[in-house]
Amino acid sequence: MNDRQRISGVLSPVVTPFTSDLAPDPDRFARQCRWLLSQNVGLAVFGTNSEANSLGVDEKVELLDRLVAAGIDPARMMPGTGCCALTESARLTAHAVKAGCAGVLMLPPFYYKGVSDDGLYRNFAEVIERVGDARLRVYLYHIPPVSQVPITLGLVERLLKAYPAQIAGMKDSSGDWNNTKAFLDAFAPSGFDVFAGSETFLLRTMRNGGRGCISATANVNPGPIAKLYDTWKGAGADAQQARLDEIRGVFAKFPMIPALKAAIAHYGNDPAWRTVRPPLVALSADQSNALVAELDRKQFAMPGL
Amino acid sequence: MNDRQRISGVLSPVVTPFTSDLAPDPDRFARQCRWLLSQNVGLAVFGTNSEANSLGVDEKVELLDRLVAAGIDPARMMPGTGCCALTESARLTAHAVKAGCAGVLMLPPFYYKGVSDDGLYRNFAEVIERVGDARLRVYLYHIPPVSQVPITLGLVERLLKAYPAQIAGMKDSSGDWNNTKAFLDAFAPSGFDVFAGSETFLLRTMRNGGRGCISATANVNPGPIAKLYDTWKGAGADAQQARLDEIRGVFAKFPMIPALKAAIAHYGNDPAWRTVRPPLVALSADQSNALVAELDRKQFAMPGL
């Protein structure tokens, strides 16, 4: 891989469709991925908003194979591959690399809390060594509100020193701009690609040397987010950012994953999308109606879905 | 299964031995289980202290099969089977039931935080339905300091109503006696078996209608803990409890899982036991020496190891 062509821009942690008996639905998944690509948004499949951690590793391997078989370009994919068990992280990561994925978004092992940077370093190093493939590009996934296990500046520094070709960047879902800024200042100048964890921080991230964002709401508002990425240097960027924030603010009033699925179900006229796997719960009819009513008031649309 | 013969007493979340290349070591694991059984302690394999969440589901299936093949009695086992993905929880639970295990200790799905009791109910219900075996006995695992996802009184009440034969009890690792007491008061009289999450609460748990404890330090101090369970109505019980607390207090000064393994390595004269999987880190030589020195000062021993 030519690293000057590393993946960048806006990616969606693609929501995973389930059948009524809670099995993943590969055909509906492939259709959604195709729509996102048509909106100029890449595919961070198996992210937090994909309910990836409600899928078994066998299910993720199978789903990835089905996407590739359906003709979805793996060079536009950054699947989540970080599991609690390093054997599973290594298996899923190796599979993604062999499939030709642009990179992998890697959670730290997230069951044990209060673990040391030394232990996290050993985890990531062991996965990289086991995969043993020069094509591997790892994006570290910092999402302490959910994982409760942070990625620190010191950990990134140590990993970059040991694996400069493999450690390609990070996604910062801390929700704390000061944290994103610290990583941008420390590592972006040497080619470490920082992605904001939501479009809320897209413009600031781009103005500070970042490479894009990977955002829940890129599932439902992909075109306008991708447009800000393409035109962030232009005069209208701040107004675009404000409009993105307005739409995201509507979704943020509801449980995010069920709300994304409710919107896709409604605007795509495909009620099957409402299904979530436990422990999540779908929006109630009242919640769905309230979400859609507010989105309609803001002239929200999902063109081409 | 005759429910009057449900598993009770002291169980150990058996620490999992790894080879130098971090693979599980089934022979060493079976030897350890045999020793624990000889000390009158049951086998809560694949618990938090087993580094179970650093093992893949395939590895757990294989290890369980190897234990049974080695002649370890599954009627003395309560393997941990709760994963983030309900498909994996169902697979591992079904495997444990088919193997003849006395019960399973089930974590809630622990990646997504702030989930509702409704979502957790659906998770456990779905696993029970999928396993679909009258022999299944589920012990709910409440360990909010690690899982960050609690098991509430309301959730237990709802599950007991729907699955009175399957929902057999719980392990309370909250570290909060008031919480354990609330579950004992609410559910023990109707036959719900509450296990304390450590021997610290063993005597109080027994005096309030509980059924035993499942404790990290039952890996290293099994005989004395089992003896208190057997003699808790006797005159010496409070003194026994104080002695147990003293030994546990030594281990609690160190990272628990590496300390358990360091003690087994030292007192069993088997250095291979020191190995932990990332993200954990083994005790340093200085830490090991300090641990052993303090245990020796307290005349601690692991007879028969």
C-alpha cells in the first residue's frame, strides 16, 4: 500500500441490520454500504454504532466475506477488529487484511478496567506480530465513555516507535476536543491520521491537521458531512458545520443506535431496519414519531436511500 | 437435575494457565482443578479472575472439553458463559449444559453502557430460549466495578417470574454488603441462591440465607475458606473469618490476578504459572518477592499444591 493513499475523509460505523430472529442480514447490509459509498462516505463496519460487540467473531468474519462477495470495495473499509481476547482480535484483523481492507479500527481489550499502558501495549503489539502482514494499518480507537479503557498519548508514542508502518492513526470518540487537539499536535505532523469521533469536531479537526471523522450520524446524514470534508477550506464551512450540528442534535436526544435505525427504517421505507440486538432496545413508536417529526421540521432527508 | 442438590459452597474462579506463547495450557489447568476439588472447592472456571474475557469463545469451548476429558466432574463446575454477543453466550451456555455442568455464571453483555433492564432482560431471556434445555441453571453475575453493567433487583424479579426453573441464583461482586443483603432478603427465601463475590462476606452471607461464595482467593486459600463454609454455625466462625480476611488483605495489595498466579507459581514451585495474557501484566520480581514475604510472615501455605 502506498501510504500517501491512506484512507481519509468521512466514514460511517455502518449500522448492522438484523432479521426478525436477530440474525445479521448480509443483503440489506450490502445495500446500505452501497448507498453510503454513493454518498462519498467510507465504511467503518463493525464499529460501536454497528452493534459490533453484540456480534460474535464468526458472525463478523462471515459478514465481511459477504460484503466483499457482494462487490463492496474493501479499500473503502475500516472494520472494527478489537476484541477482549487477543486471539480473536488477531483472527479478525488478519481476516480484514487478507480481504484487502484499507485499515482496521482497533478497540483496546475492554473487560478489565484500570489496566496499564504496558498491558495495552503488549496487547496491540501481540496482535500486530500475530497478523504479521506489511499491509496492516491500525487505527487505535479511543472511546472511554463506552470502553472505559483509554488510549493515551504515551501508548501511541510507544506503539508508533515500535510499529511506525502499522500504527496509522486513531479515532477519538472521547467527546473532548482538548484531547483530540493534543493527539493532533503530538502526532499529526509526523503522519499519524487523527479522525474525529463525530462530525461535531470535523471542522476543528481538519483545521488542525486531522484526516476526517468516523461518526454515528454519517449513517443518516452522509452527504452533507462528506461535503464539509470536501469543502472545509471554503467560505461556507462554518455554516455547514452549524447545520450538521443541528441534525446531530436531534439524534442525540434519543438512544443513538436505535434512533439511527429508526430513521433508516422511516426514510428508507423499510421497517425491518428498526430491529436491534439485546441489550439494546428499539425506539418505541412514540419515540420514532417524535424523532421523525423533529427531523421533518428541520427538512432532513436521506436522498437516494 | 434435582434442585435440592443444586451446587453450593465455595467455588474458585479458576485462574487459567498459559504457555510462554500465551496459549491456554489444558493439562496444567486440569491439575489445578483437581487440587481445588481436593480442597473441597468447586470450579467457577472462566470467571473474571480466570482471564476468561481474554479468551476467545473457541478457546473456552476447547478448554471445557479438555477438563471433562481429563475426568474433572462437570457437576462441580459453574463456568462463566456470558459474552457481549448473545450468539456467543448461547453457544457457550449450551455447550456447558450439554457437558453436564451444574450451572453457568452469566455476565450481562458488558460493552454498551447505560443499557436498560428491558434490554438486559431480553438478552438473558433470548439466551435461555436459545439454549432451550431444562437442565440449564443460570447464576447472574453482578460485578459493576468491572462490567459497569449492573444486575438489579427488578431485573432478577422479572427473570425469576419468567424462568423460575432456570434462574437459580447470582454472584454479587459489588463489594457492597448492603447490596448482597438486599438480594438475600428479596429472593433467598424463595430458593434463589446468592453467592458472595468474595470470602470477605462469606459469614454474613451464610448467616443471611446465602449459599456460599465464589472468590478470587479461593484459588490460593481454598481449604480454609471451604472450612468456614462447612463450620459457619460453629463457635470459631468469627475467628476463622478474621483469618481469611487477613490473607485476602495481603493479596489485595497487589493486582489480584497476577498476584494469584505468582502465589501458585511460588508455592507450587511452577514458574510457568506467572504468565498472564495482555492486557494484564505479571507481577515484577520485586512485587512477587514482597507478596511471598508477607504471606510467609503470616504462615500462609498451599498444602498439597
